Amino acid sequence: MSIKPIAFYLPQYHPIPENDAWWGQGFTEWNNVEAARPLFAGHYQPHVPAAPLGRYDLRDPEAAMAQAELARTHGIHGFCYYHYWFNGKKLLETPLENALATGLPDFPFCLCWANSDWTRIWYGQNKEILIAQEYSEDAARALMRDVGAAMADPRYIRLNGRPVFLVFQSELIPATLRHTDIWRDEARRLGLGDPYLIRMESFCWDYDPRADGFDAACEFAPDFRMCGPLLSGDEQPRRVDYLTTVRNMLAKPAQPYPRYSCVFPGWDNTPRYKKAALAFTGSTPAKFAHFLRAAGQRTIRDFPPDERLIFINAWNEWGEGCHLEPDERHGDRYLRVCREVLESIGK
């Protein structure tokens, strides 16, 4: 296809010692997903994973193989793994390390450094910091040495030969330009070439990423500025309309810098945040198809053929009601939309 869709990938679906200590023995994202319940009339919860994947454990190589095959079949070009690295300490690294060690699945991938502190707010609790992120020139070099092992893999996604590397919240990095300079220097020293650096517009928007040494920006979807009015009034959880958000995101003015589009099939983080959550109502495969088609057409307009990436949030953010993986309500319809739409606009 003329556009390469890349789906963000959460590696949370296996127990780790840190989560055992913080949340209870054997904790994974599935605990939140399975405990979710409807909180208002017509509320779609819980999201129940369906065949062919179902509920999986990412320590199992067969699960990763099945994910990759399902994605490939439906036109997904690759996964973007969230990379949890804290000055040498890694969390949830098993799926990526298994893939690097075995060469399987044979499926393209890149990394997004999830560089914020690890706190309890991630699960709707207080802001207690469990692992703090640290920034220094030595840490910047160490990070590039760590991700360099992945970038050296032949499956790693490149643009014009340059390994793609995303940063979730670059605005948190002090002396950001110095950091990006160090990453480039270290990548070249490692023989990886000049990385293609993309900053996510997660919570800080509309400034030129090139001023901080990045090559481009990428939307985060949903763009929470674009939600429109609350449908829930003073009631919790807060509710907004999916299609209104889509239309507002598509109407955002063009920027003078390269910005990749990101689309989302839905969003409802009540499994994590309960009544403090934000739920986007009214998502359907047809509305997602409209979003993807318009964003794809914009990608063709704004980028040359060898740089046409579009990001999808997400492959498997089940705790945020934001997943392409099949569930019992929709089956694989969101996935089928991906192939149908992108094949149609690529002709």
C-alpha cells in the first residue's frame, strides 16, 4: 500500500515483579479490563477480547506470532512498541527482547520512548511516583545504546534508510536539543545512521519539533483539545462524542512542519480510571473508516511516497477502550476497515 499504517503497541500483558509489588501478584492490564462494568446507560463495558487472539500472555511467543499475522493480514505495516526505559531500568521489555532474541515474529516495528515518570495516576490513583525518569547527557547516550540494539534489527522501520524513533513527551526533557544531538551522534557512532526523530503531540501541541532537533511531529489520538462539549454534564464518567472529535481533528489547520496523522478506533479508559474516566461514545467501524480515509488522503497530500506513515492508536490498549484487536462486539471489523480503506485510497 502507498501508506504504511503503524499501530501503537502496549507490552503490558504479562506479569512483572514491579507490578506484582505495586498492584498485586500476577497483575496485568487484563485485571483492569475484566473488572470493568457499565457506568451509564448504553455504556459498552467490559470489552471482551475475541478469537483469534482472545486473552493472551505476551511471554508466550505464539501470542506475539498470532498478533503479527493478524495485523499483516489486515494491512498493518508494523507495530510501534512503547519502550519503558528509566536510566537503564526497563519495564515490560519481555515482548521486545523475545522478538530481538528469536527474530520472531517477522514483522516490522519501531519504538516510542514512554519517557514520563511511572506513577500511580496511570491507573487512576494518586500521583505517587514509582519510578522517576532522569535526564542527563550520560543517560541520553545510554538510551540510544539501548534502543540501538533494536534499530540494528533488519525488521526495524526506517524512512529513507533512517531508523524511526518516537518520544512520547519530549517537552519533559530539559535541554531537549542537546539530547537529540547526543542521540544522533551516538546512533552514527553505532553505525545506525541518522535516526528519524518524531515527537508526539501528546500534551504539548503546535510548536515546530525541528527547533528541538526532531524531524517531525505525530498527533496523539484522541487529541483531547478537540473533544467538543461534554455530553454528560456534571455526571461522571465524562462523556464526549467520537464523531465530533474526529471532525475537529480533521479540521485542524496545517502546520509549517511535518506532522504525521494519528487515528483512533475508540477511547474509554473507565477500566483504569473508573468514574474519573473519559469515554468517547458513538464510535463505529464506519466512522473510523471515515477518519482513516480522510487522514490517509491528507498523508498522501503532505508527504512524499517514501515517507507516508500513518499512526493508529492503538493495537491493544484494552484498558483505554482503544484497540484494533477483535472483541466480542465488533469482531475484526475495525481491522477490516484498515485494509479496505488504505487499499482504496492507495490506488
